Amino acid sequence: MRSLIDILDFSVEELDKIIETAIDISKKPEKYSAVCRDKILATLFFEPSTRTRLSFEAAMLRLGGKVLGFSDAGSSSAAKGESVADTAKTVSCYADIIAMRHPQEGAPYVASRAATIPVINAGDGGHNHPTQTLADLLTIKKETGRLHDLTVGLCGDLKYGRTVHSLISALSRYEGINIVLISPKELGIPDYVKADVLDKCEMNYRETECLEEALPSLDVLYMTRIQRERFSDPEEYERLKDSYILTLDKLDGAKKELCIMHPLPRVNEISVKVDDDPRACYFKQAKNGMYMRMALILKLLGYMGEVGDDATPETFESDELRCQNPKCITVTEQEIVHAFKKCDDGSVRCIYCENKVE
Ligand code: NCD
């Protein structure tokens, strides 16, 4: 069985096939409109969402399937203290595939180990968001014509912005990618992304605090909002919330064919006046997300040939070691096996949230 927890769970060839299928779906929707007629998608959303949940639901409905689920933890048995693993086992009795969003990092991975049906990570805390990356890859491919030889600027909250973490991982596998990380120092990219992806894959990257300085070199500008809900100190959020605001006059220095992206929701980091600029691609990106989720459902339910099995990474269990990341699922749930992996840089990391364990 196959789940999608991390974008690297799929090979480049598999991603290419998903992109190809999504493009075909967008051109010939009627060909796919009844493929999943006897299938049910469960959307288990323990955290608010508009785009991701509705786009999963639209994806399944447009494939002729049905959808059930909940959109906040308060209306699920989590409010009674049920574990993520038990919820996943129970929902496996009712549905054919699960899309799960959870505030604790690693929760969808825990679900995938317990479920008997495929689990899709629809965002776990500040960690990963692989299906947003599917939307991002299709958008870059359609707008620039390629997924290689690109200078990509990632701007805003690179610390808590999970979409950026998954996108960097995905881009690490293409040739000629230059990454420009644009953020205040306090919201820089987490160490594990630097060590495990940027440094390990010898990616070309640089860091700057200045959007205007970076803009002229970019083929893609990926804006993100400052993630208020992940700050432990509200004053720090107030201080940093207006760090970047993209306006039309700033775009004067940018390339004519720049592709401006944003996973949405937007707060104020892109002026609405930019929406009419032909370089603004963020609403097209939302539509691309639905087509990619349709293709992903087809892939995981076996409609695109051999599904394959989940990878089984080398891990070890420990009664003494504990993950210290307060946002890790192992911190809020007692019954999870504490398991770790040894990384190439010599560090030991939690298998659920990937944080370094001292
Ligand atoms: C993103 C998310 O949930 O991480 N939104 C989305 O899925 N489209 C970005 C965000 O919330 O800022």
C-alpha cells in the first residue's frame, strides 16, 4: 500500500506521471468523471482549511466518488481523547482513502502506519504539505515550461511555512535550481531542511532579508504569509507580521515572465493590485491543486498502474530517547512508539517530525 506523507515518497518519474495525468484531466475532464464512482474519500481535518479540504473534496467529486469527514477537531472523537492511530483504523472501515490535516507534526505519518487504506498528508503543523507542492510543481511547469534551470525566491515565513519545506525538497531533485531564501532572521528555514535537503543535495542557495534586492534575478517568486497560529509569542508575531508586502511598484524591477505564486490564504503580503498583473499565478495555482489531487487519488487507488509499497526507512526504537519538539505528535500522544533515524550528518532525528534529538 502507498501513502503520501512526504513529497520525497514519490520518485521524479512518479511525479512526472502525476503531472501528465493532471494535465490530461484538465483537458478532458469527462474521461475521468466516473472513474471513482464506488470510492469514498475521508477528509480528516483537525485544523482549519479552505483550499486544501475543498480542493480534495472537489477532486473526489469530479472523479465521481463520494466524500465524508470533519473539518475541525472539536467535532471528532479527538475531543474525547481518541488517538490519531485509532481514528485512522476506524476510518479505514468506512472509506477507501484518507486526507488528513493535523496541527501536530508527524500525525499523518502515525495515521499511515495504523490505517489499512492510503493516507495523504494534507499539512502537519509547520512540517510538510506535499499536496500543496503538487499544485506548485504543476504551476511552475505550466507557467515557465520547465522544472529545471530556474531561480526560485521563497519569501516570508520560511520557519513555520510548511509549503516551503516540501517545495524545497521537491526542487532538490531537478537540475540547475537556484534557491533564494528571503526572510527575517527570526523566520529563517529550519536547520533540518538546511542539513537534510539544501546542504545534503548540494543545492545552490543563498539567504537575504531584502525582497527588492532578490527580485530581478527570479524566475519564480513564492510568497508566504507569516503563520500567526504557530507563534508562541504574540508580540513577536506583531513585530514580524508586515515584513514583506509585494506591490506593483516593487515588481518594476522584476522579469517580464516572472511567475508569482502563493499557497494562499493571503493576509497582506501581496497587494490586491498585483492580482491583475499577468505575472500573478496564485489563483491558477489553486485550480492546479485540484487537478493534481485528482491525479494523486487515481495514483494511490491504483488507477495509474502499479501502486508500489511505502518505503521502509531504517529506524530504531528507544525507551530512553524522547523527541523534544513540543509540536511533535509523540509529545501529545502517549501510546506512540518512540522511533528515530540516524542521518548522514551523524544526527539522530525523530521519524515523525524530523527534529534533531540530543
Ligand atoms: C497553506 C497551509 O495550509 O500550509 N495553505 C494551503 O494549504 N493552501 C499555507 C498557509 O496556511 O499559509
